[in-house]
Amino acid sequence: MAAIVIVLGTITLAIWKTYFRPDPGDVASVEKMAFLLPDEPSIAVMPFVNMSDDPKQEFLSDGITENIITALSKVPVYL
């Protein structure tokens, strides 16, 4: 029984790799991009979510997000 499972698994893997392999010509190119990449590096800071039931804690999550953004704005960019 184990030998049958191994043989069927090998056949399935061979078919998967043969027929469902991505075409090497489908590499992303600048012409195919919807938006061009920016000239400068960029980063996004996602806001922290207040997971407590206390609405007063919302200031803490907003403050942490703002502190991270402020700290990142002070980092020099070297290109």
C-alpha cells in the first residue's frame, strides 16, 4: 500500500512540475507594471490597532505610530 502511495505521489509531482510550471517569459518587466517604481526608497507604517476595550488607550496606539513615523523621517537617505 505504501509503495502505491509513493508511486502515485511521484506521478502527481511529475505532472504538476511539467504542466503547471510558470512560463519563463512571464517575468515582470517595467513595461508591464501598472505603476512605475519611485526614484527614492519608500516605506509604509501601518497604524497600530487598539485591541483593548478602553477607548483611552487609542491615544497610545496613535502615539506609537506617530513616533515611528517621526523617527523614520529623521533617518538620512543615501542613494
